[in-house]
Amino acid sequence: MNLSKRIQSVPPSTIMELLTFASKAKQQGKKVYHLNIGQPDIKTPDGFFKAIREYKGEILEYALSEGLSELIEAIKNYYKDYNLEFNNDDILITNGGSEALLFTILTICDEGDNILVPEPFYSNYFNFCKSVGVNINPITTLAENGFHLPIKEEIVSKIDSNTKAILFSNPGNPTGVVYTKAELDMIAEIAEEYNLWIIADEVYREFVYEGEYTSVGTIENIKDKVIIVDSVSKRYSACGARIGSLASKNKGFIKGILKLCQARLSVPTLEQLGAIELYKTDNSYLKEVNEEYRKRRDVLYNELIKVPGVVCKRPTGAFYIVAKLPVKNADHFTKWLLSDFDINGETVMPCPAEGFYQTEGLGVDEIRLAYILNTEDLSKAAVLLKEGLETYLALNK
Amino acid sequence: MNLSKRIQSVPPSTIMELLTFASKAKQQGKKVYHLNIGQPDIKTPDGFFKAIREYKGEILEYALSEGLSELIEAIKNYYKDYNLEFNNDDILITNGGSEALLFTILTICDEGDNILVPEPFYSNYFNFCKSVGVNINPITTLAENGFHLPIKEEIVSKIDSNTKAILFSNPGNPTGVVYTKAELDMIAEIAEEYNLWIIADEVYREFVYEGEYTSVGTIENIKDKVIIVDSVSKRYSACGARIGSLASKNKGFIKGILKLCQARLSVPTLEQLGAIELYKTDNSYLKEVNEEYRKRRDVLYNELIKVPGVVCKRPTGAFYIVAKLPVKNADHFTKWLLSDFDINGETVMPCPAEGFYQTEGLGVDEIRLAYILNTEDLSKAAVLLKEGLETYLALNK
């Protein structure tokens, strides 16, 4: 029995092979500090659980396809703090940011169309696109420049007659880059000149540690081109809730994508009730979380750059660092850390960054680190990484 | 800004226009009995809510992309009662049956491919297919035959070189048909001869009121071709949980579709914990529900066939009846029921069936009725429908 060409073009997950190495390390009694995954260790605000516990209904009915109106209202109000002005009917609730992305791609792209995406990028962008016959035209960004965007001419050179949109995460996963106002203005200019949609994945909006944060949704004149993808996953450490959303001032887009939302009927009712409370969480929660992550970033970054040859600008957002290492192959280095290295029975697991690049050969010598451990554990992990890297370099001179 | 051709080919929901008529009727003080929607009024087993209330975690983490292993185990055991033998790694948890369907289509069909579907069919089959560039080749079935399948030659005549699968719901939404063992053997034969996938939407498996129920998954020799789509929505009256699943003995299929499951990360953790308890619900619950629906079917069917000219075999499954009425246009009749008819301030709302047909012109004179009200209300609704139809026919002679 044959599978579709499109599903065959989606790469299999590579994490399993590495997890096998991690499992073996653990079987040998090693402690492994996981810096490879984006699962935060912060407590989910209790309001989420409380709302669900207190649900009094006896029949768990379908919610509206658009989402519960009280949740939409709460998100609308949340956006006001960021000068993002939306009406209730500009917002739809989705099964995670993931569904928002997949449905957005289906709504604006046909088979054979393409989307510009700054590279390295969240690897599921690639998987969603390929699964529905859409290509990514990567705009390569560099560790040396802290993964900021190249000049306009370089971006524009990637546009062809099938280009429908530019998609980016800001703050960036995996890079931690936060785009400047000037960069976003440039994107807006390009979108206007070439009539492109802008898909802004802003799920890390609160995770900005220096400077101003600008949402592309605040830029005038292009508001009919902007689609903002959001999620409670990272913001409120509620990854398992799978509550995402999208917002757009473009009525045609909302009308189009709503057809997909109606086809899948609805998003879980109870999780939406919980999410209402999340979006009402006091801003002090978000501030505390932000301060915690800033500390973690500093712990990890300051240790990492002690090793000569490591190329890495201090990232200002999200909770990731992508670093270029003076190694030939980061995958090999990662496996070595798990199988051949330890200090007092402990080791560390980064994520090889090649999977975040589309362009062949890029990222082979890079790793992504998620600073999702408490500072005490993270300090140990950072030292292990530094020591591991130095040992590995000495062995492979 | 342009939308994709594929999203433009998905028809907008027609329910809103009719709901406007229903709203107006209610504003005028009329009571409307809704037979137009498939939202059951049966209580969700309390085990679902209890499991969620008792969740003790402080961080709501991602679940495995495959689904929680305890839920997969519970579904595997549930299937045993139906002689459906699956291993744990044959089963994946999805965001409702809807996601299972969309992901299945993407996994086996490319743009321009087609799928055979007995018509009338659940209209979202059409919407999912069109949204990803896949066509449906409808196999027309008739009210006169109780919507059973036509002869093999007729089905085979719809197959071309781009046909990848046959998709059906059994028991059937909207028709209430339950396919005989002979019909399923015929489908199996066709699938074998033409190397087609069989996508069996069996979410109404327990809603069978007469005769044997055969799942296509029990037929030998074609097990590598069968994909079973399932859901807790109707079975346990938990539509708002959005927990679906799929099962297949085809390892390649599971490996392919798992890539989509991994891209969307996971299904809500708490809802899965609740669903584990649903699948452990005592069979007496399902039996009671079955008996209740059987009564309802009889109440509605027996009233409906009193009107001369109504064509309708007594359906044996699901909780729907599709009836051909002696009217020109069932949509007009429905609007008339809402705006111009009442008995003592009460009226009834069927669902015009045209939207369940792909073939132009079919179903215009048909309605779908969902018997999801308690027998007392349903008796009133059935009498209203009969009286309404008789009055309408007298007016439009």
C-alpha cells in the first residue's frame, strides 16, 4: 500500500535515535541534564486547573467552532497590553499553535506555492508545509549576526511568483532572536511591495529580556496582511492544554479559515475554560517567569562562551540559544556526550541544530540549547557542556 | 489578499442561515425542537470528569505525540469486545475523529487523487478532502433501498487510476444504515482487487438496533488496507472532549501518519486522562444508551411514515434518519416550519439533506433528522413534523 508523496516528503523525527542514546546513558546510571527540549518546568497557574475542576456540566458538549466567546474576549483584552487591537470576530481558538499554523498554510497556499522563512526555523514549519505540498524558501541567518535578518535585497531575491507569505517566530525558536522595529518595518515593506501575507508566530511574546518588543501586528498599513499565531503553551507553561489561537484583521482570511475550524467542529471545551483563567493571570506571573528565564539565559550563555571557537551572540528572547561549535558534527558531539562523557556520573544533552535548517549542510556544527531547568541544575548542565566540549575538542584535535 | 484555491473550493457552512430562521422563531416566542444537530443529550459518564478533577500535576506537560499509553491500552482492550485485534503501536490518539480523518487523507492521497464515498455522506468528508486538493467520487445510495450499497459493478465503475481509498461511516451518518457482512465483504473484495485503502469511520459502533454489526476491521486478508477512525464523542456523549483515535495494522501507514502527529506535538493531556475512564465504562452504560436510542428511533420513524409520500426505510444504526419527502425543496420546507408554522407555539427543525450529497440535484427533497431528544420531547417533535408536513403539502398542492 502506497503513501502519498507529500507525507513521504515529511522527514521522520530524528529525536528518537538521540533519545535511545539518552536512555542508554541513563541505564548505565548516568544523570542526563536535558537541554534538548522546550518543555518548561514552570508551574501552570492554578486558575487553569481550578476552572476545570469546578466545571458543573453533566454533558460535555461541542463548543462553538470559533472558540468560547469568553476565551476570545480574554485574548482580545490580553492583546490590548501589546497595542494589538482586535475585535472578537478577528480571533479564532485552535488546537494549539500547531493547528493555527497548518490551517493558515492551507488557507493561503496551494500546492506548489512557497513561503519565505528565516532559517534556522522551528522544524515543524517545514513538516506542516511539506505535508500539504508547500515549499519553504529559506532566508539564511547567521550565528555571527545573532540570527538577525539579512538586508532587504537578499530577502527579496527569494521571492518568486508562487511566494505567498513570510513566516517567522518572534521571539525566535530556535534562535532566541528578537527582531528590531527596523527589521519588522522592512518585513512590512516587503509584504506591501510584493503583496505577501505575514504569519507571525508570537508564542514567546513575553520572553524578551532586553530592549523593546515590537509585534508586527502593531505596524500600520499592512494590518490586512498580518496573521498572528499564539498559544498558551509557553506563556503559561500549559503545553499539554493544546490551546492556541490566531488573530487577523483580514475578514476574508478569517472567513476562509473558519471553514476549516467548522469542519473539525471544535476545540476541547474544558481546556478552553481553563485557558480563560490563564489569560486573566496577573501580569506579575509573566514578569516573574521572565526574570527567571533571564537569569537562566545568563547562566548558560556565560558558561558557553568561555570555550574558544564558540560563536554565539547573547540571545534576547524565547528560551533558546543556538551556538556554532568548533566541532565538525554536532550530532556526533551530542552522541559522544551521552555515551562517552560524564563528570561524576552526570552529562548533558543539547539538540543538534541541523534539523532547524533547510539548506543542505547548514547547522551541522550547531546546537540548540533550551534553558528550561532551574538555575541550580542549569549551572551544572552549563559546566558539563563547557567541560564536555573542551574534552571533545582535545580528543578530536 | 488572495486565499488558496483549495480553501475557496470548500463550501461555507449553510447552517448559519437556517439558525437565523430558528433564532427569529424563538424571538417570536416559539419553542423550536431541534432535530437538526447531532449533539446527544445523554450524560457523559462521571468517570471522565472525576479523572480530570483528580489530576495532581502542577505542570501541564505535553503528552506523547502517539497519545497516552494508558489510553491506547484502554482502546485496545475495548476493541477486543468487537473482535478487533490491535497492538498498542497500531493505535494513535487524535484531536477528535476529525483530525484522524484529515491526517489520514493527507497520508494516503496527493493533490488530484480521489476517494470513493457512498453518498449521502457526512459533509465534512467533502470539506476535509477539498481543503487538501482531494476529490470524492460519490457512490449514490437511495432512500428507497435504505441507503444500502449498490452492486459491485456500479462501485467499481467509479474507480480510476487516481482512486486511493474507499471511505464510509458504518453505522452511517447521515443515513443510519448499517452495512451487512455481505456489503463489507464486497468492499473488501474491491479494495483487494483495486489495491485501495479502506477508511472506516465507526464512531457509531454501539448504535446498532437490529441484526449483527460487522466491523470491516474483522475481515481477513485486507487488514493491511484498513484504517479505523474512532471517537469518544457519540459513544460516551463527550463531544466536547475532542478525543479521537485511529487504528491500523499497516505499519507503513502508522509510521507515515505519526509524522503529522509529531508535527502537532500532542493531544490534550487532561482530556486523555478522562477518556481512559470513558473506555473503562461498564458495558451496561452503552447498552442503556442503545436501548434509549432504539426507543427514540421508533417514536420518530413511526410518526414520520404516517405521511403518504414519505420514502424512508427504518434505519438500524447511528441516531439519524434520512427521509425523502413529497416536497420540491426541503430547505424551503424547513424555513417554512420555522417562520410560518406552529402548533400551540411550538415547531420543529429538521436538517435539509442536500448538503450531504455531492451529486448536483440530489437530496433537495430530503431531510436528516437526529433523534437526540428524550422520548417525551421527541414524540412532540415527531407529531409537529408530521402535522407540519401535512399542512405544508396541503398549502403547496
